[in-house]
Amino acid sequence: MLRPPQTGAPAVLKIVIAGGFGAGKTTAVGAVSEITPLSTEEYLTEASADVDSLAGVEAKQTTTVAFDFGRLSLPDAPVPLELFLFGTPGQDRFVDLWYDLARGAVGAVVLVDTRRLESSFTPVSFFEDIGLPFIVAINQFDGAHRYPPDQVRTALELPPSVPVVTCDARDPNHVAGVLLTLVDHALNHATASRLHRAATSSLQDA
């Protein structure tokens, strides 16, 4: 979602924050939101034990069942921005909902928990399939082994064009930096796409 700014008004961008179950999406939205985040967290119950593995995140007691929403204004960015943040539910069974949340977004952040790296393949593949620009942010959990971004890139089979950064999803400055990296990546992707279309059109007209 990109709304051209009026004179003196910020550019409004919709951003999706995705990732596997327990990767820190709700935490990231809450860390930077200037409003009280809208959250659809529900307590985990025994009924979900067979489908929501807690291996590696045994202390987790709740999960997002629809989406999280927050807002962040960045008036001092090179172009003033107002970011609408939509955090997805992490389980694969909610993929159909991801399509709705991604509609109109300028890009996505895939939060990665290296303790459960396998849960990152589905969101990465999802954004690749729908053609939405995304970056990968490695959420550095306390006590988790620190893997260099290049190792995570290799493990997830990411092309060099996808930025991979590290962050602490609890730190507002870290999360804001990740969001700015995504915005920059998405704008560069849009510029490259326009140039490609223009070049293709010129070749067809020749």
C-alpha cells in the first residue's frame, strides 16, 4: 500500500511482518508501535499440542490467530513515512490469511528464529511466489547460537538480492532499522522493475 504524500504529508506504507511460530512477530510490532497494538493473541491449549510444536520455545503461552497491527511514524526519514505494520500468524495452516494481509503491502520482513530455522521456509517461499519484496531479519534470542547472516542466507537458499540482517525484536531501534532496510529494498526493487519493463517495452517496439 503506497499512498502518494500530499504537501507536507508522510508517505503511507503497508508492511507485513511474517515468520514462523514463535519468531517474535508480535514482540516486534509491539516494540515500535506508537499506538497500543491491536493483537489477536490467544492462549495455547492442549487441543493445539499436536499442530503447534513448542520445541525450542517451551515458554511460549500464546499465539496470534489473526494478525497484529501497529503504526510507526518516521518524520525524520529522508522521505517522511507512516508505516502500517501487520504481523501474520506463524503457523502454516494460516497461509490463506497471509494473502489477505499481503495485499497492497510494499514489502515484508521475515523474522527468523535460528533455533527453529525450518519454520522460515514457508514464509520465504510464500513471498517469493507472490513476488513481494522481502528481507530476512534474524531475531537474536537470548541463549541462542549466533549464526552469521551469510550462513542463514545459504541455509534458506536466498539470492544475493535479498538483504539479511540481525536484530533484537524487543529493541525499538533495532526494529525501526529493519523496517527502514525493507523500505529501501522495496523502493529499489520497484525502480528495478520499472526499468525492466521500460527496457522490455523498448525492445518490443524496436
